[in-house]
Amino acid sequence: MSLTDNQYKALQDFCSRYPLRKITKNRPMLYQGEIPPSVLFIKSGVVKIYNITSEGEEKIIGYESRNGLMPLEWVFGRSPGSSYYYDAFTDCEIYHVDKTELIELIKSDPQVALGLLDRFVSMYIGASIHLHALEQSRARNKLLYIFQYLVLRFGEQTDGSHYRIDLRLTHQDLANLIGSTRETASNEIGKLSKEKILQVKDLKYVIDTDRALRLLGEDDFANISL
């Protein structure tokens, strides 16, 4: 994210007045259609947001991390409840915040509103890249775009154009992100690894972003930040 923790401090201080709960990895937080008793604010950890198709397949919408509010569609009155499922992707610490008081804070504090606007713009850009990945006809290109999205959201530079994605993602997780089978995702990951575009160790990925973007013909993506 482009904003520093100092710029989120007012929101963090406000949320810290409310109950803090620890949620272990893989436990559900919200179900689709559920009316939340409070707003969830992430102090630490990563949350997976997903949908389940009529065939029972999981489709990942995205991931939310530190300083994220959930579920946004309910917080801002665009839905009577949660539109998706929310699970703890890692161990998480979550503040349970009063919705009415949070909205009053956003209305009264321009810095809080500006911080949230910046975050929402970043989420929009990330969602656009995710959508662009899904529009690709080849699984290889879908994966390359998804890795770019993950680098922008969770990447840490190791050297030069190499970035490590700080999430442990299975091949099934990546398949769910691009709407393919695990077998297809595994096959393409293997090819990218052989071509030295991707390194995989203990379900963590290091990607050479320069080579990946050149393959996609998307040099301008190198200048995008979230």
C-alpha cells in the first residue's frame, strides 16, 4: 500500500478501542449472506475472500490484509449483508468495530477518509489486473498477470527485478485465482520454473517481474504501485 502506518494511525487508534479477537488459519469469519454484528478491521494477518459456484467450486475474489475493513459492501450500505465468504488465510488478529461510530469517524476526519480512498483505489487497480488475468485465453498468461497482481499486493523485492510473494499459496489456490484446474496451473507453474521466470520453494514464489512483463508485452505495468 502507498500509505504508511502513520497515515493510518487515526483509524488504527480508533479501532483499537474495540474487542480484539485472534482467529486461527483456515477458520471462517463471515459467510455469504450473513449480517455481520460489527465491522471487521484487520490488525494483522491475511483474509481470503471467495465465492462458491453452484457446482461447488471455490472462486477467489481476492485477499485482504493489515488495515483492511470487511465487508466493505455492508460497511457502506451497498448490501444488507456479506456478499462473499471470508476465511482466515493466515492466523489473524481482528478488531470488531461498531459500524455507526466508524462511519461517523470517516465523515468527521478527512485524513481517515483520504487513507481509505487511497486504499480503495489500490484495491480497484488490483481487481482490474485480476479481471484482466481472467480475460486471457491462455493459462500461462493468466498466471503471469496473477503473479503481477500478487507482487503488487504482497511482494517483497529480493534483488533487481526479483520479488518474493509473501503468501504460502498452493497450486489449487492459484488455480482458483485464475479459474482453471489444479493440473493446468501446476503444469504452467512447472514451465515458468524451467524458464527461470519463477522460483518455487515451500509454497512461496519468487518471480522475475521484468521477464514476466516482457513476455506479456506490458512494460507499463512496471510503473504501477498499490
